[in-house]
Amino acid sequence: MQKENPLNYLFVEDEPVNYRASIEKYLFQWKWFVLGVIMALLAAYVYLRYTPNQYEVNAAILIDDEDKGGGIASELEAFKDLGLMGDAKTSIDTEIDVLKSRTLIQRTVKDLGINVTYHTIAKIRARQYYKNSSPVIVNFLKKDSSFFNLDTSFTILPKGKTEFLVQSEDEELIIEGFYGEKIEDLFGGVIVTPTDPLNVELDEGAVIKISPFKEVANHYLEKISIETKSKKSSVLVLSLKDEVKLKAEDILNNLVLQYNQDAIEDKQLIAKNTNDFINSRISDISVELADVDLGVETYKTDNKLTDIEYEAGLVLESNSELEKQIVDLTAQIKLIDYVQNYMTNNKEDLIPSNLGLKDETTSQSTLNYNQLLLERNRILTGSSRMNPTVINLEAQIDNLRKSIEQSLVNLRRSLALSLNEARIQENKLNSKRALAPKQEREFQDIKRKQLIVETLYLYLLEKREENAITLAVTAPNAKLLDVADGSSKPVEPRKKIVFLIAIVLGLAIPFVILYIRSLLDNKIHTVEEVEKEVEAPVLGDIPTTGSEKKMIITEKDNSNVAESFRLLRTNVGFMLPQNKEGGKSIFVTSTIGNEGKTFVSLNLANALTLINKRVLLIGADIRKPKISQYLNIEPKVGLTNYLIDHHLEVADVLTDSRQSNLDVIASGPIPPNPSELLTNGRFDEVLAYGRKHYDFVIVDTAPVNIVTDTLLLANLADLFIYVVRANYLDKRLLSVPKKMFENKRLPNMAILINDTNYEKKGYGYGYSYGYGYTETKKSWWKKAG
């Protein structure tokens, strides 16, 4: 004999999933899916009907993102190498942040006045007017802070060619007014004018809504989208979706306009500060130049000099170049003093540039410093000092300012040394001119001072003109490539997508509900569920009767239920022992009450009588008798009477059932001690009588999971029919028949499924194959349930 391998127990093949049965279970509920799709499509239609269309508008601008630090001084090269100076991408991201700043959006909203909107008069869905599409225009004369915080609406109704009515939001206040005249009592004064004065009477009026200014700005701040056209591109694409296409176009165009105005103002700030500095210096030097000229005149008058220039020219011809050098060095030192004094007194202002310092490094550093300071101030308009870009710029500005200050100190020191050397050379020449008159030397000093002041004065006048030109031709920061425009077809809501989602939800919601219902369902439904848990043979299943009638089977009845009892009768014949003499005893029981064991006992007995078998039906469920009720009989004595009274014979408790070949022993009155009565030996005599005088004895017993009555009589049965009611018995209670069968507590036990719905695929076997059997009609919602 081959030894079984113990490892085989570790590998148990899973039962194959019956996908067809799972699908058919949902297909049987097709009416719920159809209803779900219809309801979802209806909801989608309502949604599309009352949801305003949204139009998408796009605009494209080119950002001037050229290296703003062109010609950066050598001191800043180290920062650029470390990545602290930023790059073009960082600049583009910063411009996007500036474009989406709350300040620019608020200025756009205020400039366009879109916190005031015009709508049609409608109870459900109002269409929005814009500009000349509105029948009337309302001019608000007092737009103060309280006006921009209003959240209200009012309605204007035309009354005639010259009159109209103003109705408040709550419809309590009504004001009469005339077109073109001021209404003092409405928002501090308004003037209403018709868009088309010739058709005033034909207009239906309008609803004017005033929304809080900041809420409108925040609304569009969230809706506006700004992205680069590609990763390495400096072109920004601005997008906006709105109910009114023209309104969206105006918002994007005005936003770009506000952005360029800010950029121009920032760029002009350097020129304005430089202009103010130059004008102040020209004013000071004018006074100084007048004093010098007066000194020349006084000196000539006091010393009675006439043509000093000619005489001085003869003497100073040899050292003219040296004097030019002294003049130039002195002027450079004065300019350095002016700039140092300005930087000391103006920590946060721009440094005057292009003043003529011959040190290119210092001049270029000054330009870079001004551009970085301007960039930081412009970003601060839409951000805070905690912005990483601002922190980076402030660090660069501090380093660059220190570098400029040190460069000026070094440059002044170098110029001072050069000036000292030039004066030493001049002194040497003066010693050679010992014979020159004293007046000549003194006059020469005065003349030199006059020349220095005059040269500086003329230089500042020239720079003022150059700065004025720069101030007049400042270019915007962004070039508008494509003005705001979009398709005339709405982009939202997308009808096909909405209907597709509706269909999906219409199918998904019933599926989820049915699936959850299936998960929460703990009832027995199919024969397969019983067979999977209990290995006892199955005699068949009894379909749902669909009526209150208890006696179903008759000789001419060909219904599904009647045929199921005929099949049960045949299967019972195979289960009963064939070589045993006398009548066969068939016990019918169940797990709990109301599973239909009495119904099965009665109709099985009737089915046996139809084949001319004599049947005795015994109501052994003496705790809860039902046979008398089902047969509509009122016997005077029953099984309980026989078990108690030893003077009674079995024949004395027999009752005519009004059915041929069927006798009944009813349960009788309910005793206080059913178990003791059933085991006193008298029930054995009843069963022996039945075996002797009848072909079949059918015993309706008590449920086995409630009382022990049935188990006490189990050894007397030739066959035990264990009734399991579908859609009623808890799956967990299948453990009761399972243990009864495995432990052989009920001899020759077989399962019968009662109250199945054979119309559902996989539910019962069905008995409607081509014989014209009638069936009980049910409403479609009950069938789908």
C-alpha cells in the first residue's frame, strides 16, 4: 500500500472562481443599473443646463531676462560662480511671482471695475453682461473704501423711456429714478444711463452685483495660470477661464499693462534719483561759481590789473599740462567726496552714476549696485523680505556697497598722492619763477579755482541732459507677443466628459451598493453554498411559492413548486432503504423555526398520496404546532393527548385531513414537559402503528438547534429531511447541520433547500423547462431585489 505523503496537506488547491456566476449575479439586477444610468444622465443634463459655460483665453509675453548684471565687477564674479547671483530661469520664476502678485491683480480689478457685475434677471441661472451688452450702465460717484467692501446687489427695471425702478436685494426698498440724473440715496450717489436710449422700453432690466474688492481679486488670483512656453524659453503664457470671454481678455491685457507700468516706474527710479542729485549739486556749484567770479573781479579791481591772462600765458606756457593735471585730479577728488557724502547720508537710496569718475571698475560697480537695489525693491512689491530671492539680493547689495565704498577710498587716496606729486612739481616751477610778480601767482590761484568750479558745473549740466533722455525713453520689461484671445467655443463644462462620467457613476453606484449589500448579506441563498459547507446529500430545492397557500401540490397542478415536490418525492424514494418491511418513516426538521419544515411535511405527504400511497402525517413539534392551522382542521385530540392518556388508542387520535390516502395526527395541546412525553414509549407505539397501516409515516419534528425533542426521536427515522430556508438562515448556523451529519446524530440525513428564487441564475435549479408551467408574476423592483 502506498504511503500518503504528509506534505500533500500543505498544498490545497483553491477552488476556481466562477466568474460567470459572479457576472450573472449582477446582470440579474440589470434594471437597477439602467435606472442608475438614467438618473445619472438626468443629473448630468441638469448640471449642464444650469452650469455657466467657461471660455479660456490666452496671452503670450516675452520677458526681458537678459543678464541684468552685464559687466559685473570683478568683486561679484565669485558670487556668480557660487550660484548666488541667480540665472535666467530664476529670473523667469521671479517674474511669474510678480505677475501673480496680489498688488497687480488688485490694480487690474480696480482699473477695470469688475467688482461690479451685471446679470440678467433669472430665477435659476442668470447670464452675465459685460460692457455694452448690459442694457444699463451704473456710474458710482463715490468709490471710497466702504464701496470696495460692499457685498450686495440690486435690480434696475425699466419703467419707460426716461424712468426706471431700483429694487433692493431683499425686494423691500424701491426707488424711482430718471436716466442721466443723480440718485443721492443709493451708495452715496449713482447715475444710471441706458446703453441704447432708443430701446429702453424693450429691455428687461439687469441685476447689478457689487462684490468685495479683495474677494474678487483673490478669485482671479487663483484662476489665472502663468507658465513658460518651454523649459528654456523666456516666453510666458497667461491663461484665464471665465464666463465672459471679453472680460477674460481685458483682465489679461490689463494685467500685462500694469506689470509693464511697474517695470517702467522701477527703471525710471534710478534716473529720477540721479536727476535730483545732479540738480542739487548744480544749485550748490552755481553759488560757488558766482563767488569765484566775484573774487576775480575784486582781485583785478584792487590790484589794477587789466590783461592778466596774456601775461600769465607767457609765464605758464611751460607748465600748462601740469596745471591741467592738477585741475583734473582736484575735480575727481571733489566728485569722490560728493559721492561718499551722499552714500553716508542715504543708506537705502540709489547711488548717482555716470558722474565722470575715470575709474571704470567703480563706475560699473555703481551701475550694478543700482540695478540690484532696483530688482530687490521691485520684487518686494509682491513679496516679503523672507523671500529667498530678496535675501540673496540684499546680501549682494551689502557686499557690493562695501566694495564701492572701499574702491572710492582707495581711488581718493591714489588721486591725493597724484595731486601732491603734481603740486610738488608746481612748486619747483614756481621757484623758477621767483621773479614773477606776486599778483600773478595769486590771480593764477583764483583762476584755477574758477576753472575747476566752471568745469564741474558744465559737466553736471551735460549729465542732466543725458539723464533726461534716459528718463524719457525707458523701455517696458515685457513685450506683448500675443494679445489675449481664445476660442468662441466653451472649454467647460465638457459635455462628453460629463455624460461619460455620469454613465460611469450610473453603473458604479448600483454596483457598489449591490456589492456592499452582498458583503453584508449573511443569509443562505444557493444550493452551492449549502453543499460547500455541509457534505450531506441534497434532495433538491423548493422555489418560492409567492402566495399564502400552504397546500401547494394537487393532481392537476403543474406549477414550479408542485413539480419541485414531485422531484423531492422521487429523490426520497432513492434515499429510503428498499429491503425494510412495513411503512417508511420520514422525519422532517430544521435548524430554527420558520424554515418551512411543516410546509414541506404537508406537501410531501400530499405528493405521496398522488401516487396512491397511504400516508400518515404526525405533528411531533408539540411545542409550536402548525399542521392543524395549515389544514384548517380542529381535532379534539392529538399526539399530546395520546402520550398522556394511556387509555387512548392510536386510532382515537387520527384525524381526517380531507385528502384521500392522508391521515393526520395533530400535535394537540401544548404540554409543560414535551421532552418527557416524547420519551415515555408511547410515541414508539404511534410510529409502529403507522408503519403497519401506512406506506409512509411523515413526522414534523421540532427544530434541532432550539430543543432536544427531535434528537430524542432520531433513532426511529428511516430518513431525515433537514430543511434549510434560503434567504433566511444565517450562514453561520450551517455549522449545526454540518455537525449533525458528521457526528451521525440524525440517521440517513439529507438536505432540502426551501424558498429559493430560481429566476436568479445560480439560485436553485429551476423547473420551467418547456411545459408551460405557470409562475407567479412579481413587480420588476421585487425581482431586482
